[in-house]
Amino acid sequence: MASFRMYIFMAVFLMVYVPAKAQTVIGTPGLMNIPTAEIREGGTFDGGVSLLQRELLPKEMDYNTWLYYVNFAPFSFVDVTFRETLLKYPSASNPEPHFCQQDRSLSVRVLPVKEKQGCWWPSVLLGVNDFYSDQGGSFYAAAYGVMTKSLAFDGVGTLSATVGYTHSIREGVLYDGVFGGASLSPEFAPTMRLMGEYDTQGVNIGLGAQVFRRLNLTCFTREFKGFSATVSYQYTIPY
């Protein structure tokens, strides 16, 4: 019984006293479906898998799907994300649409301006998705700029606000226009994040947490029509 209580205490300690780290459903640091102007510590690797509800996908994709990704920040001012999203298509062996193809997408982001504590100066980030294709083949294809500012309030917690603009590289992509959102990490549980955002297509609300120092968990819904979730593992290489 004593050992069991010790395990429970350690789990609660790890959940409450490890700073929260946010990750979007497509693998870049952010809220739920929008990026933030944040890049991890240099040498940080993050790999995960996401369930995407159909409302987050192009209209022709009338089904939920899965996505897996790898994110790496070689330095604290740049990161790279590679992702693959599973797609349903008919094949020679099966005329019914099934998961047999994947959409591949690469994101590169740079952080020219870092947030300054003790003043209102935000961090500023520039990013681009799917730049390697002349046609912008992925439905994530876009270039964007985003600003994020975090403020700590005694007795409440840390509030982070984000606003940005994304420009589609081609017609028919998912995101185009102004986006924004905010997250609150309560003072009594700083590893948890209550989040709300507008991603240019709809409103998302959800909850995230970091547990056991390296696992990031996020679950959210687009307008209560379904749910999406992400589980990722994070590790910083000491160099």
C-alpha cells in the first residue's frame, strides 16, 4: 500500500511541477490547430501521432484520419517538422476507399524575435508549410507570421495569447487568413493548458497537459462535431 501511494504521489508531482509544453495536432509547437511563436530548446526532438476529426480536413475528405510527425529544433531559433497524413483512396485490389496513400508535408520555422520578460514585447515567428513543391501539393501549404505573448498572474496562472496571419500557397488549402487563440495554465497545475482558438476555418476548444516530463497530451473539439487528439514524446539532446 505504501509503494502504491508513493507511485501516486510521484505521478501527481510530475504532472504539477513540470512546465507545460504545447504542441499542435500537425506537429509544430502551438495550441491545438494553430502555431504559436515558440520554438523549443535547441536539440529538442518531438515525435507523435494525432487523430484528426473530419472537420479539420478538406471538404472532400469526409472521414477521420491519422497523422504522424517528427519535429526537431537544432537551435532555439529554428525548427523543422515532417508529417504524413493517411488518405483514403480506392486501389487495384480494393475498389472501396481505404487508407492506402499519404500526404507528405514539411514545415520550417524561424524565430527572429524572442519574447522579452518584464515588458509587452512579444515573440515573433515566421513559418512555411510544404515549401518544397512548386504547386504546394499538400493541403497544409501556406506561409505565415505569428506573435505570442505570455503573462503570469499571481493566484491565477500563466496566460498566453497568440495572433497571426497565414497566406495559402495554392487554392483549396485548409488555412488562409487571420487566426488567434489563448491558453491558460493554472497556478495550481502548471502542466495543464485550457485552450481556445480560431484557426481561420472554425473555433476549437480543448485541454492539454505534459506528464512524466516527456509526454505531451492534447484533446480538443471543433465546434463539438467530433474530437481530435495528439500524443507525443519529447526529448532534448544534451549538446
